[in-house]
Amino acid sequence: MTEQITTVSAYAAPAPEAPLERTTVPRRAVGEFDVLIDIKYAGICHSDIHQARDGWGEGLYPMVPGHEIAGIVAEVGPGVTKFTVGDRVGVGCMVDSCRACENCKAGLEQYCLQGNIPTYNGLGKDGEPTYGGYSTHIVVDEAFTLRIPEGISLDVAAPLLCAGITTYSPLAHWNAGPGKKVAVVGLGGLGHMAVKIAHAMGAEVTVLSQSLRKKDDGLKLGADHYYATSDEATFEALSGTFDLIVSTVSAPLPLDKYLGLLRAEGVFANVGAPEEPVSLNLFSVIAGRKTLAGSMIGGIQETQEMLDFCAEHGLGSEIELIRADQINEAYERVLASDVRYRFVIDTATI
């Protein structure tokens, strides 16, 4: 990094439950294999709120959230071969891993046995805190930097770095495609991308939402069917229907009822992460040899595959662009489900 950029402007939560405020944070100098990214857009993920408010355990403060980052390469280290100045790039939920364990070697860096290094609210290999995308610049190793293909504008690409890969990975892993019936629970920041991607993969897609309020949106995004889970008749009508259900909601669900919607050997995959424990009657999985599973983002290779897939199919997130001084308001609106479907910060306003 050029000598004058040792600190960058950012928005941070100074303490748990505290509103985010404008501040500065340090960025390391550009190392041999590092890329300096001029951040253009940063998505607001529900997990940003969980972590900024200590919902998932003790956080590191001040905390600069943001792991849906899209920008332009401003500088590269002398050993960088993947990128040049001016390239369109993204950064997702992790910025490094041990790179040596069996999971890392298999392209599953998100499941690094030593723990991946998160883009924010973590400690880098240098022992310093990581700060995320609600900032003007970030320095990332080229191995954890993604290429954003031409054909996706950076603002709608930013949420793909979390919401896109979080939903693409289970859909790809459990073979969503022609002849498969896929249900998406919740039509929010994650759910709307799950619908788009599953539809593009060729699956028959059903949205399961609390109400029919967003039905028109769901059908426009690619859903074939839309049902309200507040209606008990839904669970009777759809009993034994789905090959795969992807739950994107971050609230505890009555799992036994949802598992009843699966065909024999069907999979219920959780990508939403409730703060509270959930309960389960094991007969719900024993009867039908069903699988209750989870999935967390994707590896670097799979994330690039997802970006290329979205570019090929013309997929981007449905966004509402905001100024940095609207972040706290945006958090409250996310909690009230008042966003269609992802807030994205214009980082020029930080």
C-alpha cells in the first residue's frame, strides 16, 4: 500500500448494541501477494447485525462489519499473478485460512480445520483484528480475492459474495437441477438469491414464506409456486414433496413440520443461523432416511464458479443502494424485514 494510506475511513460498531459510527481503521501495507482494493460497494448481511450486536458470541470491538465487498484493484504486490490494477474484484466472508489442512486442500477453506480467518471480527495471521467492507479500502491476499466477471455491475454483485455463494453452494452440492423439486424457506436477502439460482439451475422452485405478501416478487424472481407457512394447510398439501429444502431464515423453525415436506432421502439444508437452539424429534429424519444438514458459504474455487454462473445467467442481487449514514436505519429495517432484498452501501459516502 502506498505509504500515505495507513488508515482508511470506515463505519464501525464501537461496542455491542452501539450504533455504528464513522471512524478510521488501519490497513496493512501491501505485501508480496496482496491486493489493495478500492471498495466501491458493500452489502449489508443479516450476519453483520448478529455480530455487531454480539448475537453469536463475544465480538471484537471496534467492529467494522461487511463481507460482501465489490471494488477495483488499486495496487498489487510484486508477487501477484492473478490480478492487475483496474480489475473488478470481490471479497467474501473470509480472507485467509491455514491452506494446509485436508479441507483447505480440497477447496473447502470455509471449513478450515484451524478455522478460517473471517473478513471482519477475527484475527489475522499477524494477530491484528480484521476489519470488513464498510470502509474505503481493504488489503487481501490474492488467493482470497475473487474476479467479478464483466456483465454483472459491481453494486448488484457485492451481495453475491455472501448471499450468492451461501445459497449456490447447497444447491450445487445437493444437485438442484432439472427434475428436482426445491423449496426455499424465506424470501429475503438470501432467499431471493436462492430462488434465482435454483431457477437458473433448472429446478422446480417453491417459496415457503410466512405470508403471501411477497408472492408477486417470488414469482418474478423465478419461483414456480409460493405458499404461506402460516397456513397449516400448506404442510398438508406439500407433505412428501421436495427433494431439497434450503432454509434461509435466522429464526428457529418447527423442524419436524418442515422435515415432513421432504420426499424419502430428501435434504433440509440450513444456511440461516438462528441465535437460539432448535429442537427436533429424531423420528422426523429416521422415517424416510432424511437428512438435516447445514452449509456455510463456499470455498474460493466454488465462489468463483458461482460468480461465473451468475454472470452467464444474468443474475445479480435485488438491491437498495444507501449512503453510509443510513447504515443504522438499514439495520433496523433488515430486522423488520423491510428491504427488497439487500441493502448495499455506496462506499463513496463513507
